Amino acid sequence: MNNPTEEIAAESAAASAQASSHAMKRELGLRDLVPMQILLVVGITWAGNAAKVGGTHVWYWLAAILTLFVPLAAVVGWCAKVWPLEGGVYQWTKFALGPFAGFMSAWNFGLWALLTLSYIGILTATSISYGLGPKAAWMQENHTLILALTVGLFCVMFLVNVPGFGIGRWVSHFGTAVTVLVTVLLMALLFWHPGASASHPHINPQAPFSLGAPVITLLTINLFTKIAFNALSGLEQVAVFAGETRDAGRTIMRSAWIAAPVIAVIYMLMSGAMLAYTPAAKVDLTGPIPQVLAAAFAGGSASGGINWGLVLGRGTILVLGVALVAQFAVILAETSRLPMVAGWDGMIPAWFTRLDPRWKTPTRSLAVIAVAASVMGVAAIYGAGAQEAFQILNSAGNQMYGVYYLLMFAIPLVVGDRFGVRAAFWLKLAAVSGLVVTVVSMGFNLLPIVDVANRAVFAAKVAVTAIVMNLIGAAIYRRGTRTRTPAL
């Protein structure tokens, strides 16, 4: 429960935050947020994970949609309507659960985002390597190239974000367009089989979609949590730009509900397309798209000597690599808003709140996040051989993302009617469902996906890393509350 002093401080901070957000350009509308939702949520490799269970992937997607995705859209829409403020989940959590909870929400999301962004050089080098073929395999291990890509891409993303969404939204639209075009191609391959002929008709290795009862095991439950929490999370992220969105409360709510069914259909059709050409047991989790394209266009090499599957697969990898950079540019932008709004509340120095006089964007906060992620990226490059260490950091980052989600889903359960609204009973049920899926996912996240000497020790390291990082955040918050001047 919040004490009266905390609630008064929170209300005063809200007024300050709202006033400050008015200085930012409101350039985003519904047509911008819906594509951004799709870009931030859809991860094409997750469709390959779902395809591993065969045609019954339909049930896993439906279960994930009902237990996490729909609850997420409902909670996001409701919170955005109640608190249409720049900062998104940070602001919602601050008012509903108190300033400390708000700060820890931003802290956990920020650390997850920094860990995610730090791998941009490695992921881009890998995409280029696969896109150019076996002769470019050396790129994946070349530290100099990866370092140059890391630094260069962060410079590009910083420069793209400085003018705000006048340019940034078009980068987002491009990334979404690439994702949708690849998805449309995969959907077409469900009905059009270019490698087939009258003498060699196409035969599906298994049914792309099946309503048969799925087999429930510990492994498939683990897969369900990955599909739900990893593949379908992210709808809340655009809310961080509320201060830059026209009619933020209504627009963010509508964007979540419009994007949600589109994303669900994309995922299910993509998984089905993979199963139309590849046996479930042989789906390549690292490159499911080029795999299915190569299988679909396999007959192309017989006429004219051009292997169209290979060409299309490699080209798709390269284009998707560019789309990944666009996605990371949006993540960089949203993460940079968190120090700004925390500065508005006096949690960290006001230096972070300064806006560019021309563009009205938080360039100082943006620069700090870009530099911090670059430093972490350099550390990732020169520790690339320590696979277990990186798995620990990655798993710890996912645990912190889980904490961020737990705080968000707790909001409808505790807010009561303190802000003139009360969450409906169905919304509370949705929040409970989201909480349960998040907790189960965090539990399975403690299990390693690489070979380790001791699984229990690995789990302990992940848990301790996440706990230590949260203790550091709590210490920073405590120091900030001691030094800041109380709002009048």
C-alpha cells in the first residue's frame, strides 16, 4: 500500500511529467503505432520453435494468446487510458504501486533492453554471413568486423533517433513492411508450390495445421511458455511514447487491440508454412525462413541453373537483418525515454531531462543509452567464447523482463478506485492469467539451453545475477530519494 506522502508525491510528479511531455512533439498516430506494435512483437524465429511440435502448434498459439496475449492487450489498453503519460509502464506502476515500484519497473526493463541491444553487432554479422553464403562464414568470428558494426550501427541508430519520429517512424514502418512481406510470401507458399510439377506433385511432410490433441509434457510446457512470454510479449512498449502520441490514451489502446489479432494470425500461418515443406523434427531453429524457402523453390535450379531457393533465402536473411536494426532503433528510442521521465520525478539528475531545442527529443538520455549498450556490446564481442556466461546474462535479462511484467500485471489487482476508476472483474482475471504465465515462464527460464557442468548451479547463478542487479537498482533509488528535493 502507498502511504499518503507517496501518493501526494506521485500526483505532483504526474503533473510535472504531463507538463514536461507537452514540450515533446506529438508526431505519432494510430497508423504509426500499429506497425510499431507488429515490429516490436513479431520475432520470426519463434514460429520455428512452435513448428517443432508439428501441426498441433495451433493449440499452443491459441493457449498463449488466451492466457497472456489477450490479457496483455487488455491491461495495456486500460492502463494507457487511465495514465496516458510519457514513460508507459513506469508511470502506470509508479501511480498504482508507488514510486519505488515504478523505478524498479523501469530499471528491470532498461537492463533487459541494454542486454538485448548489446548483441546488435553479433546478430548483424551473423545475418550478413548467412546472407552471403559459406565464403562469408569468417564474419561471425571476426571481432574487428563485429566491433565496427556495433559502433557504427549505434551511431546510425542515434542519428536516426535525434530528429524524433519525423524520421524514426519511417524506419519503424520499413522494418514492419519487411516482416509483413516475408510473412505474406510464407503464407502464399501454403497454397502455391513453385518447386512442384505434374510428375513431382507437392506432398506436405505433415499437416501444417492440426486440431488433434497435443501431447502435454514438461518439454512442451516449456515450449508453451517460450511461445507465450517470448514470442507474444511487447505490446506495452509503445506506451512509453505516450507524450509523443496524439490522443495517447485512446490511440495506444486501439493500437494494441488492432495489432493483437494480426500478430496472432502472422505467427500461426508462418508456423504452418514451415511444416508444409519441412518435417517438424528437422526445423532449423536458427534459420527456419531460408530453410523453408530453399525447400519451396528447390525445383528452380533445374531450369536455367539458378537456385532460386538459395538466392531468395539469402536475400531474405539480408533484408531481415536490416529489419532487425530498425527494430533495435525503436527499442533504443523507447529505452532512452525512461531516464528522461525518471529525471522528471527527481530519481536521477535533471541532466537527463534536457530536450534538443530543435527536435524536442531527449538527446542526452539517448546518447547515454547508446554508449552504455555499445560498451556492453564490446564486452559481448570479446567474451564470445564464454557461452555459459552469456547464457547466464541472457537468462538473467529475461528474469528482469519478467519482474517488469509482474509489476505491470499487478496494477489492475491493487489500484482499487484511488484514481476514479476500478478495474472490472474480467480485467482482474486477465491480469491473474498474465501473472501466472509470467511466473511459470520465469521458472523455466532458469533451465539452460546450452550444455553446462551443473544445471542447478547455472540456475542459481541466473537467479543471483537478477537479484543482485535489482539490489543495485534499489540502492540507486534509495540514494535518489535522499538527495532529491521534495515536490511542492
